[in-house]
Amino acid sequence: MRPAVARLRGPCYNRGKDPLPPPEHDAAAPRPGRLPHRLGLQIRFALAIAVVVASLVGLAVAAVDAHAAPPVAGAAAAVMLAVPVSVLLARRLARALSAEQAREHELLERRTRGLQRLHEVGLGLAEALESEDVLGLVAEAARALSGAEQAQVVAQIGSRERPWWSSPAAPPFTIERRKALEAELGRRRAERAVVGPADLPQSTRAVPVAHGGALFGWIFLAGGGELSPEMYGLLSILAGQAGTTLRNIQLLEERLESERLSTIGRMISTIVHDFRNPMTAIRGYAAMIEEVELGPERRKQCAHLVVEETDRLNGMIDEILEFTRGGPSRLKRRAMGVDELLSKLQRLIEPDMASRGIRFTSELGYAGTVSVDLDRILRAMLNIASNALDAMEAGGTFAVRSRGQDGLVEIDLADTGRGIPAELQPRIYEPFFTHGKPRGIGLGMSITRKIVEEHGGRIRLQSEVGRGTTFTVCLPADLVPVGAPPSGESLPVSRPAS
């Protein structure tokens, strides 16, 4: 396959003028039957040297033959007269050859600067993530390369409603002119024609920006001189770089849109499936209350189950709203002791654990203060505790430990459950990923990490199949413990669940 730049080599469009010759027909190349300028100078210089040498030989012959006939002496005199003329000619030819070499050196310097500029633009385009940044880089590079008074770029990618420009409207590209060019760009793209616009302002040139036979836009140059074949080649390379970058941005946008739609589809599928179970349970318990003669105790139990299933639905809805909110939340921070935070967690989770025969323990190695949004940080820890509850059988232990470490408070939430296989651990924080859970929609750990990171912290995972899992929540902390014991005494206290 030929590179994209090769497909861009075409005429540069000028209003009222013939198109520039393509690179393979260099205007500076010699016409058939004529020698290149530098080669002609070299031949003439060689001939002048030959004349000088011949004159010197003739002069030597004349000096040796003192009795030569008058015609020979006349020829010798003519040769002697030709020597200074030949030397003068040789000097002029040498100066012309030196000037030609200087011109070629200057041309080589310009080409080197142009290629260096293209290299710098290529590095900038490789880091550009927004199409607007691409157009600005390309316009500035085109102006610097060509020496034009003004350079503007227009482009359109994907399904965007209209093209965009590298800079605000300015003569000769007025708003009316821009609208006409945008309309023509839409038509050319629909026709898949990699050509320039049909109508341009005076002294304006256009170079198509395309990739893979698809037109993205044009580079416009206003003012300045005509483009040489060498300059046109550099601008063609620049247009190829721009086309490739715009194509990559388009592919990225298409991928992100595809992933977004896929995520929405999986979310809807998961929500429909997981909402059905609690709704079926609520309907069943409500029917029992309505239709069956139940004693007060049994009726109270059914009503409690209805409330429990309703709470499950509310939890799912909260997770969906948290996930779809996307951006960072506004935290309502307040300073509180770590012991107070963990005691609130214990009050929330311990009854469920006790009902399943699971022991709750806590060990405070750090009891200083942290600045947190209490409701949100508790929600993050409850998500971890809920997963631990699902992973353990009766007789298991859920342990909470705190310690100070390098300006952070580290809170371990450890269970003695089944553990997470190593190959699944990198996916734990992916939305909608679940493993070995009878309930939930797979957003809990994704939300947990988001909450911890919003607090300026981080979360770590250690797990071994058959031995359990430990999540470590690290939060910024004040390392002066509240009620710290005297030096040499230990603070940790173990509080098994009753």
C-alpha cells in the first residue's frame, strides 16, 4: 500500500492560474536536449583550462624553435595573447561555479529547515488529543514553511455537524466565504473526492488534507509568493501528517462512542435482571400479607422482608446514579477520629454479620483524625464489607485495622472468605464486573475507588484464593493520635463481636 502522503500529491489550486506542476515534473529540471546548469559550467571551465594548457604548449614550442617560419611565430604570438583571455574566462567561470554551489547550499539549508519543522510538527501532532489543537499546529507550520502572510485550516471528522477552523474569521476568509467553503467541503466529502475548492480568493492556494482516500479538509495559504515544487512537497507531507492524525482522532471518538453504547447496553441488561429479583420478592410478600391469614409475628416478618427488598432496590438506584454522575462529587468534609469512623461502620455492618455467624473485630493502631465526607466514605467501606459478607461462610471473621504510615492513615478491611483469583484481580474495579456474588450489579467497587480517590487517597488489594481478601483504604491524615498513649505503651485494642 502506498503511504497516504503519496495520494496527496496533486495540484495546488490557485484562482485564475494554472496548477503548479506535480513534483515529478520539476519546473527547475532541464528541458530535453539541454544540460543542467551546473554541468554546463563545469564543462566550460574544463574547456577554458584546456585552452590555457594548449596556449602554454604552443608558447613552449615557439621558444624552442627560434628559427621558425614567420607564420609559426605569428601563431605563437596569437597563443600568447590568448593566455590572459583564457585565464580571465577561467576566473569568471570559477566565480559562476562558486555562486551556483552557494545557491545549492542555501537550497539544501532550506530543505533541512523544512524537514526539521515537519519533524517538530509530527511530534506535536502525536501528542495532540483534540482536533482543534491539530488544526492550530498545522496552520502555524504551513505559514512558517511557505512564508505566506496567513494560513488557515478547515476540517471535519466523523459525524460532527459542521467543520471547524484553526482560527477566527479574518479576510480573505470572511464568515460568508467560510460558509461557502464549508458547504463545498461537505459535498466533496460526500463524493469522496480529494480535490481543492472550486472558487478561492485572489492569491490564495489550497492543499487538500486527506487520508485513505477520504477528504478531511484543506490548508489555505493567503499572500506570499508562488509555491515552488520543493515547497509543495513539504506542504503535501504536512497535509499527510494532519490527515493521519485526524483519522486517528476520529477512530478514537468512534471507539469511545462504541464503548459508551456497549456500557449502557450492559447496564440496562444488568439493571433489568437484578431489579426483577427484589420486585418479585416484594410482590410475593405483599400478596401473602393481603391474601393469607397470618399471625401478627408472621405478618411483621413479611413486612420486614418487603422493607429489606425495597432497601435493596434503593441501593441499586443509588449505585446507578453514582456511576452515571461521572465527574467528581462535592464532598462535605468534616474532621473526625478514626475510632469514631470505624465504630459507625461496626454498628452498620455487625448485625448482618452476626446473623450469619460471622465475627467482627477491630484493632486501632491509629486513632487520630481524618477529614472525610462521612456518608460517602462509609458507603465505600460498606461496599467492601458487603462483598466480604457474600464471600464468607458461617464462622468467618471480618477484621478492621488502622495504622499511621507516611502521612496517611491506612485502614485494612480483611475477610477470611474464598479469595479472588489472581487473573480476576485487575478487573475488580471495572463497572458491572461481578464474581461469585448472588446479588448486586457490579458497580460497588468502581464507586468505592472513585470515593476514595476523591478524598485524595488510594485503595490497594491483596487476595489469595482459599485464604481471604484484604482491601486497604489509604487516606490523608493528621498523624497526632487522639488520646495517644505515653511512649512505650501500645494502643491497639481488639474488640471481638459479642
